Amino acid sequence: QMQLVESGGGLVQPGSSLRLSCASTGNTFGGYAVAWFRQPPGKEREFVAARRWSGGTTYYADSVKGRFSFSKDTSTNTAYLQMNNLKPEDTAVYYCAVGRPITSTIMTQSAYYYWGQGTQVTVSS
């Protein structure tokens, strides 16, 4: 069993940066993929970024490429989403998720079966 704890959200101005954290209180992330999704107000939840814990390609949504980056700390079993140059359209509840997707489903919500509680990111002037 795995419980995910997210932190790092907040209210920031456009152009600012935030770093979200996702830690597991149960099993380690080894053997899994970790993903970030977000749900903007009034919209469906959407993919943001994903990466297999063992390494390899990091996948990003087109809307965040060049601004967001996925990183990890294996010693603390924590995944991070560094968000730079934030825009108002990045406002959403951000979720981390863990699963064992195949490559073709790594950006698909249904491939993930452990989810965090979500953290609110609001970008506004």
C-alpha cells in the first residue's frame, strides 16, 4: 500500500516559481512511475509530467514544456515538480500519482492507482 503526501502549493504572481513535493508514506517508488496531473477550475484533470522512478524519458504536457521539470530524491523517496514562469492558466489543483504504466499509457490517468490528496496552485496578480 502506498499513501502519497503532496506539499508546496500556494498563491503566487505570474512569472513566479513553485516546487511541489510528493512523498510516499508506504512503499518506495522503486519499480513504479510517478506522474503529476492537474485539474484547473471547472475543467477535467489533465496530464502534466511523468517519469519512471528508475530513470529514462521524462514526459511533459506541451503546455508546460520548458517551464516545468520533474526531479527526484531517491534518498527520501520524494518526487518534485519544479514550476517556473508560472502563468494564470497554470492555476489548478495538482496531484501526484503512482502506477506501473506501459509507455503508451504513461500520460493516462487510468494507468495510475495511487493518488495524492492534491495541492492548490493559484497564479494571480
